[in-house]
Amino acid sequence: MNEKTTETGTGPGAALRAERERKAGGAWRFYQVMAFITGVMLLLLVAEMVLVYLVQVGPDVTSWIAWIPFAHGWIYVVYLVSVFNLWSTMRWGLGRMAALVVAGVVPVLSFVMEHRAKSWFATDLARVVSRPASTLDR
């Protein structure tokens, strides 16, 4: 393989870059969807806690909203999978992973961090796609 083949967008180098870009894009979309769903569920959880513990609604209302903590818990687990997937695909540092993990616990922060992660993703995508091939890519 020569440099001309790789630069023109044909050959194994171009296929590897395209595969990395596809994988990174998929990891980003998965994270983006889960960040939104987790943020919405966290806001529902806060509303549920306010109703149950501050307003002290009756058992008839409590029975209708009892599913929210369980749903949020499982959705948060899927969110953690999406964070790990994005983090490992983009090869970010532990600080970024910790920030994204915490974002799923603090109300509204998942929306803020998704916006910040979007700029991280846009900045680092070219580096991830064009990194040299390793034995892990084969």
C-alpha cells in the first residue's frame, strides 16, 4: 500500500477510517438519545419525590407514580453503557467519563453535558478517525 492509495480515499486505510467514523457516530447517537431520556426521567423522578415526600399525596396517586424510580434506575444503567461506549470509542480521559456519569445523576445536568460533549466529540472526531492502525483494529 502506498501513500497515494490512502490519501485518495481508497484502500485499507480509507476503509478503516470510514469504519471508525461510523462507530464513533453510532456511539455518539446512542449517548445523545440516552442523555435526553435520562434527563427527562430524572426530572420525572424529582417530580415524583416532591409529590410523595413534600406534598405527601395519597396512596392512589402514589400507586400511579411508583414506577418512576425503577424505570429511572434501569434507564440510568443503559445511560452508563452509552457513556462507556462513547468514552472508549473516543479514547477520552477518565475526567470526561466521570463528568458524563455524574451528569446522569444531577437534574438538568445531562442536558448541559450533552451540549458540552457535542463539542468534545466534534473536536476529537478527526483525531480518532485518523489515528494510526494498531493490532486492536484488526
